[in-house]
Amino acid sequence: MALGAGRGRVLLQVLREGMKTAAIGTLVGSAGAYYVVRAMRSLVYAVDTVAPTAFVAVALTLLGAALLACVVPARRAASVEPMEALRQE
């Protein structure tokens, strides 16, 4: 903000970085869970096939929680006065 970025731009940048990390983690975790379910199906009796609705529901829930966790620090970063931040550094 001290270099001319607006509050909206700072908010968007913080949210984008946080959600990018959350999306990568969700994709890697979903892939890992898929392969674990496939392995368990051959080892454990009565483990059903992969339920895509469950995977989607869990992924959306985790992404929603990540978005909520990113909003608070993003709003805090966007509300800092540039001169106060520069004085503290």
C-alpha cells in the first residue's frame, strides 16, 4: 500500500496466495485419499468404491474453511495504514 496498491488489491493478493496453497493441498490430499481407498478396498472387507460426492463435499468444506482462514489476515493486512507500517519497520 505504501507503493500505491489499493486496499482491494492487497486483499485480493493475500486471498489469492492463501487459496492457491489451499487448492494445491486439497488436490494432493484428494489424490492421496483416492489411492488409499483403492488400496483399502483390496485389503479390507466391505470397503465400498470411491464416492465422488464425498470427495467433493470434503474438498469444498476444506476450501471454505481455508477461505475463512484467509479472510481475517487479509482484512487486517488491507486495513494497516502504510505510514504506521513503515514507522515500525
